[in-house]
Amino acid sequence: FMLREAGVKVAVWMVDNPFHILSGIKSTYWQDVPLMVTDHWFIPVLEKHGAKKVGHLPLATDPQIFNARIEPYPDLEERTVFVGRSSFPAKDNFFPAVSLMKKTN
């Protein structure tokens, strides 16, 4: 609300299931905010629930959207690569049914 009143244009990128976040929002403001989702199949569902501006912005490198002709990076071959935050506030509370074990050397 404060950003809208200040004239700031905002887009929200929902990584994972957007309903985990949207179900906790009491106002309908989210319906007017441009939303980006990582899984394209959320688009019609969000529109059915009132979202007016929804787009697809996948994680990583979806070859249908990003340039698939980039030269391979040999040091990353056969490896899993994560780009983003590997931790977040209250992470231990987010996975209550999972025991997170700390790696020891």
C-alpha cells in the first residue's frame, strides 16, 4: 500500500507455490500487482482467483526463454548449481516436519 501511494511500480516474483503467500494476505491488492510465477501452470489458476497481471519467470535457465546457445561451462558439468538465497529468516520453522542436520567436517 505504501509503495503504491508513493507511486513505486512493484512486481512480485513468486518462487514455489504462490498460494503459500497469497492465502495469508487479507486485502485484494495482490490482484492488481504484476505477479511472476516460476511454474506457468499457476497463471490460469491465479487469474481465476482474480489476478489481473500474471507472467511466467522460471527459475534458472529455461531454454524456451533464455539463450540455450550459450557455451557450456566445463567446471559445472554434471553438477547441481543453485543461484539465490540458500537460507532465509526462520528457516527452521518453515520445515517443521523435517530435521535439518548441520554438516560436520
